[in-house]
Amino acid sequence: MIKGISASKGYAIGKVFIKKHIEININNLKIENIDEEINKLDRALNSTRNQLETLRKKIEEEVGKEESLVFESHQIILDDPEFIDKAKEMIKNNSVSADYAIDTVKKELVVIMESIDDEYMRERAADIKDVSDRIVRNILGIEDEVNITEYNTVVVAHDLTPSDTAQLDKNKVCAFLTNIGGKTSHSAIMARTMEIPAIVGMNNITEVVKNGDTILVNGVEGYVIINPKDSEIKEFENYIRSYNEEKEKLKALKDVKIYDKNNRQIEICGNIGSTKDVDQVLENGGDGIGLFRTEFLYMDRSNMPSEEEQFNSYKVVLEKMNGKPVVIRTLDIGGDKKLDYLDLGEEMNPFLGYRAIRLCLDRVDIFKMQLRALLRASIYGNLKIMFPMISSIEEFRQAKKILEECKQELISEGVVVSDSIEVGIMVEIPSAAVSAREFAKEVDFFSIGTNDLIQYTLACDRMNEKVSYLYNPMHPSVLSLIKMTIDGAHAEGKWVGMCGEMAGDEEAIPTLLEYGLDEFSMSATSILSAKKQILDILKK
């Protein structure tokens, strides 16, 4: 038995396929035909661009809009003059090969970015590595396709990049294992969405197994058994049968509504990033949409979405939900989410800087365009508008004033607007949690964004492996702020939801129920299991 970190639950019995690291030998000899080398680079860039677009579409269709955006950021790198133009200058001035130029510029940029204490820059460094290696492979004509022909294949690798994971045929791959990685890696997140068992951080699994080995994968407890005995295989077959039976039983909860002993409804909702994600929420019995991340409407393009485009997206979601509540968060750009067509400037710490509501209150033109689209769509369903990154009551008042201005403008234009729109805030900054009772006198609801609340409370970057051990949703200080928020809201008769990862955390759910959380919002694939856990707790 070899243990690792369970990144995606489930059980699998399959044959090992080791994805070997492709060795790339860079040509450091001087070249004679500079024009041909530039043309070679351009051809490789075109091939790379086409491959990335294919991967983006594949992941958007099979996994989801949000997961596909990593390939959009890869495409943006191809148009970055700091990268490509610099490589072409090296070829012209130093007569070096295209692969050598790309590899050299990659190393220079990665060193610079990895030295900056900023999450966005570190992620950009990893993206540059992935894209650069793809360009070099295209220059050298090296195929990187993972050609898996057998069903029930367990992919074993040192690590899986987003590109690697996107190429896996989920009909044939029944699980994957990696030497490195954690629960928050791209591959782990994709595995959970695709419902493929995965174990990461296994240290040297690539050296322990060989191609063709039979392997048992326990993604629930995080261990594997290599070349098992017949008795162990039979035991695992029982695990798989029980696991699948349990998943089928969960489907019976799809239309079940949950009420506590005081007859208070507890809603289990889904988080979405695009209109395409709505169907999965409905298929899993979601009571509503607890978070529509509208920034993804802005990120999948080269220009600002018009009011009409936004209106159509919001209208589709509201109509599909057929009267169920839909919480739509206004634009949350900044921090790790950049727009190529909107210059936000460079900041020492973008996560604490010019982002979300701060940007919208400054760029009222952008904010009003979105608010008008939301108000126009409001008559098509049960809309609730939520402002992100609120730290003071003055920010909320200012945002609500602009919302009211938009409403009056539309009415004067003869546009019908719903008169029952709830307006709330995302509680993700400790100051908002501490002042919850005061906020609750003016807002209609709260939704707790635990991802940022935990990071801001504990001063730790959960994506930084050196300090990620400090990221603890169950830390007493975090729990205190959550309870303070819920108590403050309830004292004023307002409801509280939670849309961060913690809402679907099995360990956290009992405590959140005890605190009186009204709505849990999570990824669609977690809804049914969360329903079962909450029902089981309430029966006790």
C-alpha cells in the first residue's frame, strides 16, 4: 500500500500508463538563415494557438467554463511582446535557433516572476513554462499527445499540467496519480469536476509502478495497491459497487427540500461561472444559484461585453432557474483576475488593491453597464444582486445609490424592472464580518466568501506551498468571524449564505449548521452529498 493526498474521491481498478516526461534537447548552435528561423517560430506559434483553442473548447464543454480559462491565459502569452518579440530579437541579433531563443526568454521571465511575492505572478510563471515548452515542441516537431487506447487506464505521472489533464479521455481514464501536487492544483480541481478518482503528492509513484501493472486506487482514503491479490480485487469491486450504489441513492435527493426542527429551510445551491453551468446545478438538485461569477463574461474575450450581451446571459440563467433564487455577483476583477483590454496598472499587492467593488466605484461607466443589464433581466426570474469586496458601510451605500440611479434611468426609458430584487454583500473582508450587525440594518442578505476571508484573517496565501499549512477553515478566529456574521444578520432578520469552498466541506458543514447558516452554495457535483450529510445530521 502506498499513500498520498486524496485529491478527488472514488475507487478504480485499472492498468498503469506512465506518462513520461518528454526530454527536449535545445539546439544551441548558430543558425545561418535568420528569416527561415523566424518563419519557423511563427509556424510554431500558429500551431500552439490552434492547439490551445482546441483544449480550451474541449475543457469548456467537458468540464466547465471556469476551468477552461487557464488556456485563455496561455493564449494571451502568445501575444505578449515582452515574450515573443524578445525571442525574435534574440534570433535576429544573435543568430540563435528559435527553440533556443524561446527557452532562454522563458528562463529569464520565470526567474523574475518567481522572485516576486505575488500569487498572480507565480501562476503566470507556471503558465509561461507550460506555453514555452509547447512552443518548443512545435518548433522541434515533438508530439506531446497522450494516446490512451485502453479502457480503465490509470495515468501515472510526475505531475499533470492543465494541458496534460485536458488531453485525457475521461471515458478511458479511470484515475490518475502524481508524484507531486496538492488538492488545489489545476489537475486536482479538474479531476473532481470530471469525477475521476485522483491521488497526488505520492513522491515516487512513477518509479514504483511500471506500465501494465494492475493497480487499485482508493481516492477516498488516498492510497493505492499495486498488483493486488484476487481477494483485494474482490474487496475493491465491492467498494466500487457500494460507492456507485450510494451515488445512485443520492439522486433520490434531487428534489428533496431541507428544513430544520424550526421549519426553517436550508438551501443547497450551486456556484457557476457561465450560463452553461446552470444545467449541472439543476441536474444535481440545486435549490438555486448561490454565486454567479460574472467576471468570466468579461474574461473570455478581447473587449468589454456590451450591456446587451450581459443582459442576454443573465436572462438565460434566470429563466433556466425558473423562479429559484439566483445570486449574481457584480464584477470582481483584479487580484489574480486580469483583463487584457483593461489596464489596471501594476500594484505591490493586487489582492489588497484596486479590484472588485473598488474598481467599479471608480469606473462607474463599467459598473452602470452591468447594473443596467442586471436590472433589465430582473423580470425573468428571482434575482439577487451581490457586491463583492465590501469593507465599509459607505462602499455599500455608494454602490446601492448607483444601482438606484440605474433603476430610475431605466424606468424613465420605459423599461420594466422588478421591484423585489434583494441586494446584499459578499462578506470576505474581516472588517465586514466584525461590523455584520451594522451592515445587516441596510443589506438584504450576506454571502460569506470563505476563500478570501480565511486568507485575509490568517494572513496566508493558500496557493503558496510554504505557508498553505496555515490555511485552516476551522481556525477558531475564522469560525468566530463566521458566527459573528450569521448572528449579526439574524438579529436584523436577514439571511446568510456561504459561497466559498468551505460550504461543501464535510468537516465544516456540522459547525455551519449549528451556527444557523441559511444557504450553502458549492460546486454542482457536491450538492447531493452535502444534502445527504445535512439530512443525516438533522435526523439525530
